[in-house]
Amino acid sequence: MTDVKAFLAEKASKTENALTEHFARWKDAPERLREAMEYSLFAGGKRLRPGLVLGAAEITGGNDERALPAACAVEMIHTYSLMHDDLPAMDDDDLRRGRPTSHKVYGEAMAILAGDALLTMAFEVASQSGDARVVAELAGAAGAEGMVGGQVIDLMSENEQLTVDELQRLHACKTGALIRASVRAGVLLGGGSEEALTRLTQYGEHIGLAFQIADDILNVTGTEAAMGKPVGSDEAHHKSTYPALLGLEKAKELADACVAQAIQTLEDFGDEAAHFRALAQYIVERDS
């Protein structure tokens, strides 16, 4: 676990330094807008998605420098999605990463605009990778068939009991799509083979599902202090979750099965994938 946290911390530091450089170049943006963007973007967090981008590039190419723009773009897209998810019209959350959410500090209009700015500027940054395939991957993951589509399904599913298959479809869009795209972007920028892309895509899909199941479990068993946000919100919003549909123990078993499948996809890789093996296990053992 210590090694995984060190791996994520190293990738987070690289990503945050690069993000700081990008923001230094955007001098003409209104100051209040910049403040709102930076408030959420630099609020901490695991930086899992940038870690996946940079880690996948290392596994397939040995160097993560070329993948830094994509890592920054992924984190900007992820942050925008959290800012908009927290809005009163969506999940109506007041706390994120242990601090008041963006709309509580800057107002709803500014939180919407700051999220919009992060999303659009993410593609400007992603284009600096020099690979149009990466821009397309991120656009697909963020759009109507990805995160936005997943959020729509989530909103429409409140007060309804979904089947497990329907719940998996929801989260494959809302959560899994960007995790999958993060891994794929790293492979593309690392120069990985088609076989490596196939294997690591499967890895991304399995850990994406494991991540969401773990999140659902933590919403039941976690604490606000550790999570940095309220727990029990899924039940309050009458949302279908894996613990609600399967029970807590069965949900844990499903998460563990996803981890095992993720690790199996890495069997053709050597020590270069050690961090990804450990990361899959960390996803279901974390407390936040």
C-alpha cells in the first residue's frame, strides 16, 4: 500500500507541476474565474486518473513525459465533472475533499462556468500531446456516451431500482469511461502495441468497475472525516448501489473479482506493471 501511495504521489506531483505551468500561461482569464478553477483543481485528491495515464505510458514506453499533457487534461475533466455533480441541480453536495464545494464558495453560476472552462481548456491541453487519437479518446469518455450520458442515467434512475446489469451500464459511462480512457491514452502515448492496448483497456474496465463498487461500499461504511464528503448520500438520494442490490458482502466479493480480473490482464507484462497490480488492489482497500 505504501508503494502504491508513493507511486500516486509521484505522478500527482508531476501532474500538478505541469498544471501550474498551464495556468501560468492563461493570464487573460478573469481573476475570479481562475480562482474558482484552481480552488477545485488543486484541492488534493488521489490523482488516480493522471496516475493511470502516466503509468500506462511507462509500462508500454518506459517514459511518461510525453503523456503529461494528457494526464493534466484528464484531471481537468475529472475536476469539472465533480464541480458539476456537486451542484444543487445534480447531487446537491456541500462538501468535497474536506472543503466546501465550489458552488458554496463561488456561487452556482461561477461553479458552472469554472467547470465549463476546465472542460474546454482540457482539450487545448490534450492537443499538446500531438496525438489526435488521445483527444478523441477523452472526448468520447467525457461526452454523451461517457460521463455526461452516465450522469443523465443516474439522474433518471433516482427512486427506481435498477438491475445489476443496468447499474453496471450506468457506471461504465459515468465513472468507468474516463478511467478506461486514461489507461488507453497512456498506452497510445507510450507507443504500446495493439495487444498491449487491448490488455490494458481490459485492465481499465475492470478497475473502473472495482472503483465504483468500492465507492458505493464506502458510502455505507466510510466516515466523513476519511472521505472528505458526506456519507450515506446514496441512500438519501434513493439511488441504486451495489450494496443495496447485492448486500455488502456480495458487493465486496464482486469488487474483489474485478481486481482479480484486472491483475490477470497484466500477466503478459513483467515488473514494469508491478504498480498497476498493486493499484488494482489498493482501489478496493482504500478508505477514501
